[in-house]
Amino acid sequence: MPGLLVKRWMLLSTAGTLMIFLGLAIWTNQTPVFYITQFLGSTLSFLSNLFPSYISGPVALAVGIGLVLWGQKQTFETISHVYEPSGDRELIDRLWTQRKLNRGPHIVAIGGGTGLSTVLRGLKHYSSHVTGVVTVADDGGSSGRLRREIGVLPPGDVRNCLAALSAEERLMTELFQYRFTAGDGLAGHSFGNLFLTAMSDITGDMERAIAASSKVLAVQGQVLPATLSDVQLWAEMDDGRIIEGESQIPEAGGAIIRVGCTPASPPALPKVLEAIRTADYIIIGPGSLYTSIIPNLLVPEITEAIARSTAPCVYVCNIMSQRGETDGYSVADHIRAIDQACGRRLFDTVLVQKLSPSPVALDRYASRDSYPVPVDREAIAALGRRIVLANVMDEDPNGIVRHHSRRLGQMLLRWYGRLQTLDDQLAN
């Protein structure tokens, strides 16, 4: 298979071996060039007398090519049996895929919850340089208990993203999502949360725990917390109430006016700033607007780094509204909320689901006061944003609507490719 960069180095090694023998022969005054030339001349003369040149030439050429190919095939099969006992086909596919992924763009995806893990699951098929930036404001469920009782940063969103980027995604997802249903103190906890908590205690902090876990799980890319500070989220409601706690905000009832965090300006993780600085492409969302996406953008250094970046930045809008957070919100309302929280404009493109869910899904979500997010084109244009309409929805037989990871990843990379082509045309 061409492009693996294996055969050329094998040929180079063969040439080096011949040079070694040639050098030793010259050093010991064996005059190898004379003898080799004399031997080849007599051999060729004998063969030309025995067989016509139009027969002996092609035969010798075919034998030589056959020996080279056979030697390389046997060499590669020997290597493949060490790394992949099942056969060389799988190893070749892996090498070819990895070389393609290594050429992929450096992508930073920012969010939290299931939305970020969905994006990462789709992007990992197109690049090995993917960084997921995760919110650390979660204080509910197992993550909240571990945060209060042990003092660790909430591991839930990190767990989902590590599983999404792992080499054995399905098995790791099942393992990390496994929840204990019995046991004093264990009930309600997921294995992944306990694993990351233990790793954090062993390595010293969550950043090192994630790095160590990534090696264990053969993660393609990296997952980084937005900050290592103990961030507490709060929201101001339209009736003047201040609701504290990420898990309490959607349950408060009423419209959210603005959100903030304590401490007010948490420092960003340096690796996050470096990833944004070197990014070729930045993606925000999808996910819960006020409790998954905006908390990352409440870290001032992150918003400043995105604003300084020249990489294209796209916002992936949610398909359905979320009760308690975005009731009655349109796409433009989502954009305004992000602009207000950041105090500046970070992205110029919004990706929106094109087709509406099925009647079964609409009825299911309507019973929970959730509806498709309407696309108000004129308002979006007035905000200076471009709209990318695409069918990136996945709907299961029960009417549950999610973003389809592969289609979403494909659409995001297709849009990036179009922008790169346009830039090349403008440059020329």
C-alpha cells in the first residue's frame, strides 16, 4: 500500500547494508568494484549467449521485483504478527488511518455534558489533533457528591469525553457509564467518576489524572478542564432571584437573565490557552446553553484567546429547547446569550439542524415543554452570523433526538474544508 512510509526506509536500509560491505571490501584492498564488474560482465555474457536478451532481460527483472516484494511482504507480516496477531490487514488499515488522522487540522471543541462528547466522537474520525475543553461547574449527581465529599473537580463530563475519544469507545463507554446500584456509599456512583477521582488522588490533581487516564485508555486527542479552580455557577432570574449551583438553575423556574461564577474570573488552564492559540478550527457547543457552554466562556482568558485566534469558529446550536434554560429561545436568542456572557463576538457561523424531528418525537418533547429551536434568519443575519443548515440529527425509535456524531463531524469538517478552499482562492 503506498503512503505508509515503510518500503522506502527498508530500501534505504538495504542500500546502507550494501555500502557497508562495499566499504569493508575497499578498506581491506579487495578491489570489489573491479571483481563485481568482471563477475557481472561474464555472467551477463553467458546469459546473453544462452538466452536472447528479449527473454533473459524481462525474466531477470521479474525475478528481482518478485524477490523485493516477497521480502517486504514477509518483513511486514512479521511485524504485523507482533502488534496484531489477527493478521496484517488490520495493522495496515490502522497505519493508513493514523497517517490520515495525523494530517488532520488542530481542532478545539468547547462545551460539556453529552453534547461535547458527541462532537468529539464525530471529530476523532477526521483528526488526531482534537482537544475537548470541559466545564467544571457540575455539582449534581455522582460528580456533585464526589466534589462535596472529597473535594475533587467534577469528573462526569471529563469521563464522557475520555470515553468518546478512546480507542475502544463502546467498551469504555459501557465501563465508564456503569453505575453501582448497591453498596454503602457506592450506590449512584459511576465507575468512571470513581476511576478519575482515584487517579486525581494518585497524581495530585485532575489535570494529571486526565493525562494519565488518557494513556491508559489510548485516547486520541486530549481532554482538558477549562480551569482547575473550584467554580460555583450562579444565575440571576427575571424576578431578581439569584440561584446558586449548576444543578439548581434549570429547576428554579423563570427566565435566566445572566449567569456568572464564583470566583468571578477563574484562571484558565495553560494547556487550554495553548490549544486555542495553535488551533486551526474552534467549535462551540452543542450542549446546555447556560450550564455547559457558557461556564467555559466565563473564564476570561479563554474568551480572550478565542477572540485573538484567526481560526474559524462555529457554534453548533441545540436541536431542541431545554426546559428551565432556553424555553422559547430561537437560534438568535442562543447567540445573544453567548455574546452577552462573553462581552464580545466569538464566532461568525452557526450550524443549525435543517429538518424537523418526527411527530412522535415532537409529541414526546412537547409533553416535557421542549420544542424545536426555530431558525429566525433575519435576526441571525442582523447579528452578523452565517447560517449552515444541515441534517445532523439522530432520532431513535423512542423519539429521543440527539446530534448524530458522524454526520455532525462530517459536516463540521466539510465546512472547514470550504473555508480553507475559499482562503486559498483569495490568496491566489
